[in-house]
Amino acid sequence: MNLMLFLKNKKIKIKIYKIMEISLKFILLGYSMVGKTQILNHYIEKKYIKITYPTIGIDFKKTTIKLNEKTLKLIIWDTAGPERYFQITQNYLKYTDVFILIYEIIDRYSFEYLIHYINAIYEVKNKEDIILGIVGNKNDLYEERKVKLKKIS
Ligand SMILES: Nc1nc2c(ncn2[C@@H]2O[C@H](COP(=O)(O)OP(=O)(O)O)[C@@H](O)[C@H]2O)c(=O)[nH]1
Ligand SMILES: [Mg+2]
């Protein structure tokens, strides 16, 4: 990879041998109590930690993964529920690469609420730049399921 620098109007070409770190920004969105923080903690710590407090404002965790022998740095933003601090969340949407929308399968409203996030994302991103995943959480409570599974074809 080559990097061009201009120093005192002189063009300098620098060869970069070490591949620069690639980073991807994720954001977890969803109604309060759907399990955003739990999912993030579980992913990072690889264990279940009981959460007894709500997320205030916005929080993040970092990790790295190996993909095709390259190290990829992940920055995962964990947001508070929609009622409070939504303004803070909104400011981050523009700088996000991957959106993870989370609902809980035992609460239909938490599923329907996702449309607010989708609309907010559309406001700041071009349609073709949006990478989005939807997660139905609390699957252990499937007997109380309120959001039906439908085949997507
Ligand atoms: N039964 C069950 N409870 C969960 C699950 N994920 C999270 N919770 C619980 O749901 C509550 C809210 O979780 P939290 O991660 O704080 O939700 P957040 O507000 O979306 O960040 C906590 O009491 C969690 O322990 C799950 O998969 N199953
Ligand atoms: Mg939280």
C-alpha cells in the first residue's frame, strides 16, 4: 500500500508494509430491557453476567476478530432505551457501519418499535450503505413468544 504525503510542497511516496488496522463500528439498538447490554457482555466476556442496572446514555466495548488472516477491530456501541438519551444515540448513527436491531420475542411492542430506529437510520445514511441485522432475543422464553416466526423468502 502506498501513502502520498505533501511536505513543503514536495510529494513524498511512502510504502506501508504493515497493513493498517481495519475497524468496524457496530451499534446495538432496541427498546429498554430487550437485552442489548446482556448480548454485548456475553459476546465480549463469553459468559452470562446478570445485569441489574440500565445503560445510561451510551457505552461501548472493543474487541478484535481475525478474518482472512487480517485483524479486524470491532467497536460496539451499546445504547440506552429510546425514551431517554435518544438524542445521544441519534448522533452516533451517522458514524456506524453495522446496525444490530434487537427486540425480545415475548414483547410485540419491542418488535414494532424497531421501525423508529430504521427511520432514524434512513435519515442519516444512504440506503445502499446500510448494513443491518435484526435479533429476536430471550429465546429461552419461547413458550411466551408474542412475535411469530415467519419465513422470509
Ligand atoms: N430470560 C432472559 N433474560 C434476558 C436475556 N437477555 C437479557 N435478559 C434480561 O433482561 C433484562 C434486561 O437486559 P439488559 O441487557 O439490561 O437490556 P437492555 O436495556 O436492552 O440493555 C436483564 O434482567 C437481563 O438479565 C435472555 O436471553 N433471556
Ligand atoms: Mg442496556
